[in-house]
Amino acid sequence: MKRVVIGCVLIVLGVILVLLPYGLIMTSLCLWGYAGLLLIDVWTQRFSWHRRMRMILIGLGAAVFLFLSVGMIYVGSRAESQWEQAKTSSYAIVLGAQVQGDQPSRTLRQRLDAGLLYLQENPTGLLIVSGGQGPDEDDTEAAVMYAYLERHGADMQRVIQEPQASNTRENLMFSAALAQKTGCDAARPTIITSEYHLCRARYIAGTLDMEPTGLGSKTTPWILMWNYELREVFALVKAWFVAST
């Protein structure tokens, strides 16, 4: 009975997180997954092979927990910003994120604020804002980012839009092509993105024969950082699979 109650509580918590306006879907999926393991254990009690099934479920739950824990620690360990290197880089790329109408989302504003600081700290660096138009967006992410930087007093002679990319790999590839045309060292970008995204962005840049510098913007509130790091574990595995095929 206790396992049924715990399973139901996990399911309800997952539903609550989905309903919150933060997009905590990955955390909800993990809660529902563990709730499912508990309920399967209860359901199999009627069968003679229940003991064997319980061992399988415990092993599966422990393996997933270990995998996610190690993955999140690794993602977090790769989140440090490299400001000293960024101050001398020839160009930086602000990776796009969701926009809402003509305004950047919270995540994108945080990245853009880091981009503004990059322009201040590196008086000769070029800044490329990269992001295409998603199916639920009214304009390209690059255009919204460009307008935000202009409103906040950026030196717009050093800002270039890249409005075609639809994922991180394209962000880096298309931006590097633009940077090369301006005479920048395309193989050594500074990547500006959210802390949780730096690990994967650096990895993808490495598969493109780049030697990137990373600048990570802070993610608030803390529960978003937890959820996004959890999501990045799976996204990093996907990036590795794509690069290896």
C-alpha cells in the first residue's frame, strides 16, 4: 500500500510540474518513470516470479539514477565561463532560444545580457546572434536578439544576424561561415549560451573541428537549472550518437 501511495504522489507531483509555467517536462517524465516502477512492482506481487521482477526493477531504477547523476555532474562541471580567453577572441556566437512575439524569453535575455558584457569586455570582438524562426514564433530569433541588443545600447556595427539555424550544430556552422567572411578566426569562436548548454555546445563545436571558448549565462530559478541539466544528459547522448554515425 505504501508503494502505491508513493507512486501516486510522484504522478501528482509530475502533473503539477507540467502545469507550472516553466516547462519542467523532463523532471516530470523522470518522476512518472519511477512511479511506474513502483506500481509495476505492486502489480507483479500476485505472480510467482515477483521476486525476480523486483530485482530487475531495483537494478533498472538504480542504473538510471546513477546514469543521470553522473551525467548531471559532468554537465555541471563543464559550465564554467572562460572570460579571459573571451576577451581576446575575434568573435562570439549567442545561441538562440525561444522568443515570445517580438521579445526574447527569460533564457534568451540571460544569454543576450552575457553578449552585451562580451561586447564591453572585448572592444574588437564581433558578435553573431544565431537563430531561425520556429513554427510557433512570429520572427526569427536572430531578429529579436538583434533588436534587444540595439535597445540596450550595443555597438550594432559589431553585431551580425544569422537567421537560418534551427539547432546548435547549425548555429555553430552557419555562424562560423559568416565569421570567416569577415576575416575572423572561424575555428575559435566564443560560444555564449546558458550554463547548462555549454557542455553540449562545446562538444558539438569540437566535432566541427573548432576550439571554442565558453561563456555561460546564469539560469534562474534554480529548479530550471535542475530540469535543463537533466534534459542535457539525454541531449548530449543524442549529440554523441549523431556525431558517431
